[in-house]
Amino acid sequence: MSGMLHMLGLARCFLSLSLSPRLSAIMRGYRGVKYSLFCLCYVFWVVSAVLIAVGVYAKIAKEKGVVDSLSVDPALFLICVGSFLFLLTFLGCSGSLRNAPCLLNAFLSLLLLVLVLQIVAGCVCFLFTDQVLERSERLLMRAVESYRDDPDLQNAIDFVQRKFGCCGVGGHGDWDRNPYFTCRHGNPGLEACGVPYSCCRRHGNQTVLNTMCGYGMQDQDPDRDRDQDRDRDRDWDRDQQIFTVGCLEQIRTWTRNNLLLVAGLTLAMLLLEVSLVVLALVQVCWIRRVQKRNRDRDRDRERDRSPSVWLPAFADFDYD
């Protein structure tokens, strides 16, 4: 009996040694999946923390009573996006590092939801282009009206107008809807009937930034002489001083001219999200398989456990 048990132990040792290279290769593959998911999530986790910090700092640095709307407040937008990204990547980091299927399933659910929403948004923009552009125009017009109410929004608008060489949403006349730049009677400000300095053209020999270059560039006073030659000269002078094309049209033109770049960035973002989904799915399936194998092994051990042949010394065999 002892010899048979000894032979059985030797057979198990030989089998484990023969399977160890394959098992080690499998474990290396699992660790590669696990730590790849962790590293990717950790990078975006750090990015989300930076976004939250920048948004909170900008929110605290503002004066009280400024605009507090998600659509026209860049600081609040950064806080919301950073918080969601922080939660998502925290679930991914913790779930992958701790081999927790519940956290990984929550990470997968949120990531798939984001992916589906992005695909739906792309289809909606493609199918309902006119409605999306109209909605975008109204949203940007609200930002123009709140230009002076939020310093972060002001910096964002100035950056867009300088970057794309544009002024306003549909043209420089949109700034008449801002209370600081309106041409209506009763506006005593120096910026009345003007446009922001970011609408001005930068000439090659200009070394000092002129922040007053947009003053009076709307020139919409109905009491002025409407002689055609003077109007033509005034329009020519305005075109030389400021950009008159709207930013919405300029952004559309830039997108059409750089379609390959936009498509490449969009595809790279989708591929990254799909890669995260695949890595999380592989790890979840691996964990489930290992858990099932352990349960089956425990069940087999319970089933193979033979009952004891020894009886108690004072067993009572009298059954009524």
C-alpha cells in the first residue's frame, strides 16, 4: 500500500514538472494582461487628477457671482469630466491590481456605456448635421454673451479666435449681443460697438499687442452716412484690422481640411477604449475560470474523500 502511494506521489511530481513551462507561460501572459490594464488606467487616473486640480483651482480663483453653468464654465466642465474619469480609472486600477471581478465588471460597464454614447453621438452628428450645427451655434452664442462674466471662458474664446482667425460665432456682428460690446444707445463703455482684441489681425511688423484694436469695429450706427463709397472703404478697413468670418465656419473649414488628422485621432481614441475593454474582459474571464477550477477541485476532493472504516469503541447498534 505504501509503495503504491509512493508511486502515485512520484507521478504527480513528474506531471507537475512537465506542465510547469506551459503553466509559467500562461501566468506570464496573465500578468502581461493584468499590468497592461493597470498601467493604462493609472496614466489616465493621473490625468484625471490633474484635470480636477486645475478645475478646482480655477473655480476657487474666480470671484463670487460669476457664471456657474456647465455649458459656459470651463472650470466646472473640467471638474465634471475629471471626476468621471477618476472614478472610471480608479475602478480599472483597483480591479486589475486586486483581481476583483466586481470592480472590473463596474469598469467594463461604464467604459462600454461611454463607448456606446460616443458612437451614438457620432451617428447623430452625421445624420442630423443641420440640427447639431444650430444647437452648437446657440451654445456658442451663449458663450459670447457671457464673455466678460467668466475669465476662463474669456480666455477660451480668445484662444479659439486667435487660433482659427475668426471673430464671433457667425461673424463679427455677433458681439453686438454682448452687453459690453453692444452698439445700442446707452452703452457708455469704451468697448461699445467694438470686438475683443483676439479678433484683430496680427501684422508681421507688430511687436506690441494692441488690446484696443477692436474698438469701434462693428460700426453699426444707423444715423451715420450710408454712402456706398464710404461703406466700401469702411468695410475694407475693417477687413484689414479684424477677422470678420465666424468661428463656426472656420472650425468646419479646418475640420474638412484636416479630415485625416481628425479621423486618425478619433480612431486612436476608439482603439484605446476597445483595448481597455478587451484587456478587462480577458482578465475577468481568466479570474472566473480560475475560480471555477478551484470550486471544481474542492468539489472533487469532497467527493473523493472516503468515509472512515473505524467505528466508535462504544457505538450503539441497537436501533428501534
